[in-house]
Amino acid sequence: MTKFILTSLLAMTTIPVVAQPVDMAKRAEELKNLRWGMFICWSFSTFSGKEWTPGVTDVSFFRATDVDTDQWARTAKEAGMGYILFLTKHHDGFCLWDTKTTDRKVTKAPLGRDVLAELRKSCDKYGIKLALYFSEGEWRQPGGLDDPATPEPKKRNQGGKNAELKKAQLKELLTQYGPIEYIWFDHAVGDGGLSHKETIAWCKSFQPGCFIGFNHGDQEGADIRLGEKGRPGPLSDHTAAGPHMRDAPSKNYLLAEFTYPILPPHKGGAMWFYSLPEHDHLCHPPEKLYRDYLGAVKYGNIFSINVGPDYNGRLRAIDVATLRKVGEMIRNKVVLPEPIRAFCVDFNWGPGGPNGFAPPGLWADADPVQHVAWYEALGVNVIQTFAVSCNGYAWYKGGKIPAQPGLKHDFLPEIVKLGHAKKMQVMGYFCIGANTRWGHEHPDLSYGTPSTYHIPFTDEYLDYLALAIEEALTRSEMDGFMIDWVWNPSDKVRQGQWLSCEKRLFEKLTGQPFPGEDQLTPEAKLAYERKAIDRCWERIRSTAKRVNPQCVIWLSCNRLKDPSIAGTRLLKEVDWVMDESGTPEAMREVAPMFGPQTRQLLCVVGWGERHDAQKILSGAANADFGIYGFCRPRPDSLPLPVETYLKQPVESFKGNDRNLAILARFFHRLPLR
């Protein structure tokens, strides 16, 4: 058999006659018009529950006994897709077509069918074009991870080299399966012994109009820029190619592609292949895919959404439903709300106050015209400023809530008027669990005035809060407001001794006598605190929606899994929610607790080195979320000029300023590096 295969390889690698030139600019337009497609990964890793599956020696490891390529192509058609990108061979060397180069192939596995041939027929049946994924290197080839002769230490990305095998397999794919739109070469385990320049020439000799791209490695000569975990973006923005593309761009690029899995990040299992049954409910929402589809159209990209057929060769039901929904959105030309780009110059904190909060009147001379101009220069579409800050004083004049002492301008109403003229939404702010002025004026209703949660949600306090909300909405006409610190008083401020007002509140909400601090069980305390938060939320929501049914209520919360808030009505009913210290992964994990109307935001600027704006904003994951940042003002009440952040190198800034410089570039759709 070995002699037969080697002889066949030599026969198959004869240099063919040079084909006629192709108008590649015209071909690029043809590919752009395909717009988006389905990237199908189905191989050993489907059955291992891992992304990479080295060490497999028996092809029966691929234990599928059925496949439905018609379902794949039909779903692509229903989704409005133009092509299917199919994985022909991963790093393990298992071929999904009936190759003559090896017995490590699907027709020798229990399935016993040429999947690529069946897919070609299905694509033709439904009018879908075909593109191919191909791993350049293999672990089993000489010098690779799975080659017994390879000396230790071995590396997972150590692919072997067998140029003649690579050439023979590519010749089969390009001569036996009809027109191929492009080949997505995976360079993760090397080039297989054939350089990229040689690979391009070899492929073009069979199909000159087939675009060639590499997810990383030498890009010179590539027609298409591949974007593994990339995002929509112009060819001039090389960062849109995602975190794996660290190589200089090709001068030949005519088109950009990007791809990511339909599965959001999760623990355990694979990402690009079918994961595990326990993840069958996980899927990116159709709105995210549709938004990236629109981005692809805008920039002339093509977008390959990855899906992994299951053990029986069928797409998951949730994937089919999601892709059909995207197809409906495409056909109906659905207009999505603009992604949230929000920022706050934070007046809450500053020197001279009694507890870390800004003293009353600090920055009272802030100029609304200068502030709106700064926000406009940053590129936001949402200004988050203040109705009442943590010190308890208002940023508007003439209300029952005292204004910041010395307030020069009617700050919030003027910010709203100016922001609306620039087509920006303006959000106010209320700190729910802390208010220095309230604490000073109501010592029997507050655990002092520390810069932490110190106010029980008594009737008196909720009446005050409702007044403040109604007054700020009416006087300023702001679009909504952020609510922060929606927490009961902490045990630290209670110091083992509850206020009489909170004991009475406990009895009112639970219907039980307060048992005493020493007898209070964790279960009873938690039940009370959940009821208190629910009651507080109902008062906030009913007041705001009565004044303005379209009012956006925006929750900022740094502990969304806290048992006193998890699963409450607050999380189900709030309009926007943000975890200040969160990550895309953490936000997805808690997403099931939110209602269908809730929009999620990521905070990427504010806490200095605790944030990594570069990492979050350069990944495809950021497209799922609105983006927010905040910073403390300088003595003139503003941060540095936006021009400074944009003109100076990112590396010249440190801490929060560095993240703000990256955010400014992101809002301006400039390269982040």
C-alpha cells in the first residue's frame, strides 16, 4: 500500500499546463457579493470534545454513521448565505473526502461516504458556492507531534513536513470537486513543507481564480486576508484580522474575510467543532450575527460564521433557528439600534470630601459646552453624566434636591440640550445605596456616611429617591439614568447592630419579627435583602416609566451573581446592564438572568490596570456589547484633550489614560495598535 500511495503521489504532482490569466478584481467583486457563509468544522474533534485531537491512530474514532449535507446547504440558503466553507482536513490529517493519498479518510471510517462529494452536490442543488479549509501541516507527518521518530520535547503546534502529500491532496481538491471560491489555509502547525509562495503557485495552476489566504504566517501573495476571530473592517485596518494575524499584510489583498464560532465562549468542550451536549443551548444571538453581516457588507468583507455539526452530521437546532432568523432580518432589511458607545467624566470622586466622595461644589464651574464638545470629539453616542452624585447634591438648578453649591450652569439640562442637538443620548446618574447628604440629614435612617452602601431602603428613603428621579427627568428631559450600588447596607457598616428603621423594614417585608442580630440566619437575612432590592427596584422603575415610558434605566453592578440580586425582577426588567469589572465571558455567563429587552455593556476604561481595553476591543467578542468607559476629571473638570489621546502613541500613556487612548481609537474606528 505504501508503495502504491507514494507512486500515486508522484504521478499526481506532475506540474500541469499553466492556465489562462483571470481578472482577479472581477473575481473579488464576485466573492464580495457572496457576503456571508457557513464555516463547517466536522472531524475527530467533534467526538473528542476538544479543539485539537492529536494521538488518534484509528479512523473509527470518527464514529459518525450519518450526515445530512442537504440540511447544511438548505440552512445556508435560508440564512441568505452565498457559500459554505468546509473543513477538508484538520491538523490530525483525517480527510473528509475520498483521497487516494492516505487511508486516514472518511471513506475508511464507519460512515464510509465521501462527505465533500455529497456537499458539492448539495451546494449545487441549493445554489451555494463552495470554499475549502485545509490544514497545511499534520501532526503525523515527519517531524510532527504524532511522528514516533520526532525527538522530545514535542510541541502541540509541531506539524510535520511532507510537501508532496500536501501538493497531491490540494490537486485532488482542486481538480475533482468543481470550482472552489477560496482556500482557507490554517498555518497553526506549520506549512507542511511547502512554502506559502509555492502553495499559492501550485493552487493557482489548477484554479487561477481561486483566492488563497493564510490565517497567519507569510502573507505575501495572498489574495484574501483571513480573520480568525476577526471582525468587520476595511483592508487598511489589519487589526480586524483578529489576534492571530501578527504578520505583515500582503500587497496582493483584494478582499478580507473574518470568522468566529457561533458558540460563545464557555467552559469545557470545543469552540469551532460541536462541543458537548451540555452546551446545546449556547449560541450567539441573531442580532450579533446580523450586525456583523451588515459590517461585512459595509466594508466589502465576507463573513464566515462557524458551526459544528453534531455526532450525526446535522446542525444543532439552535444554530438552524438562529441562522434562519438572521436570514429573515436580511430579507426584511431590519434596522438595528446603533451600538452603544458611552463615556462618563466621573464627578463622584475627588479630594476634600468627608469620605472619599467629591465634596459638594467640586467642579461646580464645569462648562456644558466644553463637556459636550469633548464627548463629541471622543466619538460617543451616549453621554453618561449626573443627576445626583454620591455626595447627594444635584447637577441641575431650582429643584427640591439642593444643587451643587456654586453650580455655575444648569449643568444637566444644558448637557441634554446640547447632546440632543448632536444626536447623542444623555443619561443621568443616581447612587442608590449611598448618599452623603441624606446620611447627614437623617442619622436615624442611615449607617453614617461612609463611601460604601449605608442606606436601608425605608419608605422615607424611597420617597426621596422617587422625588429625585421624577424631578431630574422632568427638569432635564434626559433619556434615562444609571443606577449604581443597588445594595442593602453592608455588614461592615451595620457592625453587628441594625438600625431600628431597618429592623422595622425587615418585619414589614418578611412578615416576621426581627429575631435579633445574633439569631438572624443567613437564609432569613438573604430573603429580606432580596425583597428590599425588589421593592426598591419597583419604586425606581414605576416612577421613571410613569414620567417617561421610554426612559432607559441602566444598572451598573459589579457582582451580578450576588445571591441578593441574582434572579431578581431588577435583572429581568432593567433596560441596560453593565458589569464595571466584567469580561465578555463573564457577561455571557450571566446573560440568561436578563430579559429579552436588556442590552449589555462592557466597561473597558475606569479602573486603570484592572481593565485591558486592548484585549477586549481587538476581539470579535466586543461586538456583542455596548462599550463604556469613565475617568476622573482633571482640575479643569475634563480629561486630557481627545486629540492628545489620538495623536500620541498608545504606549506613551499609562493606566487609565492608556485604556482611554485605545477606546478613543476604537470609537473612531482606527487601528488600536
